[in-house]
Amino acid sequence: MVFKPRHEVISLRLNEDRLALLERHRAALSTRLGRDVSMAETAFLVLEDRAVEVDRAASYSELTQTPTASLDRIRKRWETAHTLSAAEWDLVANYVLISTEEERQELPMRRPAIPSRQSYLAVLDAFEQVYQHRTTPASKHVWLYCTHLGALEDLSPTDAGQRDAVLLTQIAKTRGMLQSAGPWGYPGTIGRCLVLAIRDEGVDSLTLDRILAPYWSALWGLAARGHWIRHDRRPVRARGPMDDDVRQQIHLPEKTTIGDLTVTWTGIGRPELGLILYFGRPRGFSVMFYRYPEFVEFRALLEGLQDGKWYGRHFSGSVTIEAGVKTYEVTGKSSDVWFDLTETEWTTVRDLILADCKRPELARWLWELSQEYGEQG
């Protein structure tokens, strides 16, 4: 005997306003369908009409229960299939929003600029693409978009074309500012624009996959950083055995010694990566970097400190000249790191580390860390 699956029967207790609304909808459905429609069928059809929206909201809620595991799956799914569900795009956009608004590092107060102008440009371009593919010509969010981007022109309450033109003009102005060769500034809360557009402009997930693919690298870097900000400085890294992690197969280069300087790379229990600088006699001290965000900022310091002062989140640096002799000083803000180097020592350290970072085995390891920690330096 074959048993047919039973359909659940549920009862709803509605207040008078909701009951009146359902009755009005029942009358409208009866007119549209040309037959009587019961209250039960009306309630069912209302749910059917919103099934996709309800499923998306439920899926998003489930993803947020385990954010680290969810984001890790999203990254790996994109790398293998280049496709995400609508709820997964919602989650990525939410962490992009966190990254673009919280703990920003803005020049000249703090270096390097994070998010970078290239990342802001990617978010702006991604938002414009989603907006241009909206399903309804008159977007209900155009006022918010203009506010987030700092548009000053008045918007017409009746002319959707005028509102659209103002928004597109503001997008172009913001893009021009970010692309300029000169100084640039905070472009507004464009992360909020992206979240609203992905969530509410009716663009299906397959279209989102296609139009956002060119911006994935920047969007993911921001999303991973947003996770790092929100979840106790933890990387997007699934818990459990790391046996299949590519870093388990990487052989780090042998230590390098030039003069009094020895540079050693070490896998700290893997998958983290450490760097030890040892200055032999007559100085006899060592410096260790064992956190990825600190290391990438130190690398940025090596590239960016030329003259004057350099202020970062983890380190500050300065160059002083006395009697024609340059001295480079580095101070760690949350560690015991402090050292000063001669110009020759600084050049040796800089050139050696930057060259090492281009070696295939180290470049791959650092790339993996960048995917887990996001944009850091």
C-alpha cells in the first residue's frame, strides 16, 4: 500500500486589521479569478506569492547562525562553481557593509587606506550594475541611494526619470573622485547601497552571479575583513582537520642570511605563517611577526615609508636624519616590537622580504591567508 504524504493543516489567529486585509485580498482574488475564493485559499495564495521571498529570508537567517562556516562554504562554492544563492549574496553584501563602515583607515591619519580606493570603486561599480538590472524602473530606494552617496540635488516626487538621472550623475561623480590621481576621501555609505540593491531590486541570483563576477575578488576581500571585524578578529576558516589544506604541502624556503640579518619563515602550527628577523652581533635581537594582519601592514610599511612619519593600525614608523645619516624606526602599538635600522639595514630588510613574498610557495600561502582574513594592508 502506498501512503500519500499528508499536508499539514494549520490555524491562524488574526487581529481585526489583518483579517480585514485578508478579506479585501480575498475579494480582489475572486474578481481576478472569476470565482469565489475561500479565506483558506486566499491565505495559501498569499504565502505562495511570497514563497521565494520567505525562503530567501529563512535561508539567510540559517546562514547567520554559523557565519564563519557559511562564509567559508560560500567562498569555496564560488571558487568551484561561480554561483551563489540570493541569500548567500545577501550575506556577502552584509559583511561588505560592515567592512566599508567600521574601523576604516583613512589617509593621512592612518596607513594603508583600508578599504582602499580600488575596493570602494569595486563596491560602487557592483552597486551600479545591480541597480541597472533592477526589475522595476522606478526604484523605491532611489532617495536612500542618493542620500548614502551624498547627492545634494533635489529629487522629484513624481518624475522617476529625473531621480534616476540624479543618482547616475552622483555615481559618476563618486567614481571620478575615486579614480582621480590626487587625494581622495570617503565616498559615502556605498555598502548600504549594495545591500539594498541586492536585496530589494528584484535581481535574481543567476543574474547577480553574472554581473558581480568581475568584482568578486574585491567584494570577498571586504566580506572576509567584515567577518574579522565582527567576530573577534577570527579568519574565515572552517574548524576541523586541515589535512587537505594546500599549506600542508608547501615547503617554506630555507632561512636567508645577509650580513648580520637572518630572515626565517615558519609555519606556526599551520595554517598561520610567521616571520622572524634576527639581527646578529653586535646588535643581537630578533623580531617576530606571527599574525597575518600585522605582517601585511609591516610589508606596507616597508613599501611606503620613505621620509617623515607613517602611522598604521599596528605599527608606526619614522625616518630621521642626523648629520646626513638616515635612521628608520619602527614601533609596534600592541606588542613589544621596537627597533631602529640604518638605511643599509632597512634597504636589506625591505628588499629581502618583498622579494621573498613573490616566491611561488610564499605567494600561495599569503594568498590563502588573504582569503581568510580579507583586506588588511
